[in-house]
Amino acid sequence: MKMQQLCRTARRVQKGFTLIELMIVVAIIGILAAIAVPAYQNYVKKAAYTEVINAMAPYKLAVDICYQSADGATAAAKLATCDAGAAGIPAAPTAVTTGAFNSLTVTDGVIVATPNAFKGILATETCTMTPAADASDKLQWAYSGGCLTQGYVKN
């Protein structure tokens, strides 16, 4: 008799998942997606914005060189000569309509880059790099604008 009961119990082995198990899996996937998708979108924006930051790099170097070679009593006087297209600083590039980078200006050593609306980046999220001389008369750079507020760069 006991052998028959064991055989019947063995035949009732569960096949597949219960509804509650499936609902738990769907809930876990939903929670992970709610966290992962915004994080991924932010990562894509930061990666695309590096094109704008990289476009500013040669101008930053040129302003550093311009500042060190300029004559002037104050940092502001030295930086006043550091404009795009003058004192060894390359001319501002023409506006580009593809990719993340659009345009760039250099006035008194301050570099302002404007992005295109691209991969979630808004055209209004400009990036400004402002130089300031430290005690040893070297330039220290500070970011401001949309690139800093959106977290694309850090000071």
C-alpha cells in the first residue's frame, strides 16, 4: 500500500513554474529595467559630450601658451590678448551640424563650446572653460554651464 502512494506522489512532480514565481521574475526584471535604462541613457549622453570636451582641448593648450608668452602686469591683461585667431590660438572652427560638437569661441582666454542636439544632449547645454591664474602664475581651469550642471564634466 505504501509503495502505491509513493508511486502516485512521484508522478505528481511539478512541471514548469507557478504563476507567483513568474510574477516575481517579471517584477524583478521591471525594477532592474527602471534603474538600468535611465543610467544607460545618461552614460550615452556623457560619452557623446566627450566630443565637445575634446574639441576644446587644443584651444585650452593654446590659451595656456598665449598666457605664458604674453606681456602684462596682471592675469587679466595677459588673457586679454588670447582670442581665437590671434596670438597663436587657432581660429574658431566653422559650425558643424553633425555629431555632438557644433561651434566654439575663445574670447579673453575663455573658451565656450556649443553642442548640437545629439543623443539626448540639448543645444543649450554649452560648456565654458574659464582660466584663472594661481599663486605661481599658472592657469587653473574651471568648467561652468550646462556641461557642469548636467554632470558631463567635473571641476
